[in-house]
Amino acid sequence: MDKPLLKSCQACGTEISRYSPFCRHCGHPQGSSLIIGLLILFLVALLSSYIAFMIYCAAHAERFAAP
């Protein structure tokens, strides 16, 4: 059973590719909310790691200073 290559946009109803991440007509994202949620979670974890590293470096700046 082959799936059709085109599907309707969730927002405007225009036919788009089944594999398109967004509608080229209205720009509405077509991806799964799970994937978007995981991407946001990854970006938050990355940002918090960066902030923690910067705080650590600021607190221990005298260790990293040249003699």
C-alpha cells in the first residue's frame, strides 16, 4: 500500500509534499509536535549548559589567568 506523495496543509488546505516540513503557500509547520518539542528541549539544554559554563568560568577566572 503506497501512500500518496501529496497531502493537504493542516492550515490552508493547499496540496503539499508529504515530506515537506512546512507549507510553501502559508508557511504553517507540518511536523510532528513531538519532534518540535524535542528540538526545543535540546536547545534549552544546550543554552543552559552554555550559561552554566560561563558562570563557572567567571567564578574561577583567576585559575585561567596567565601568570
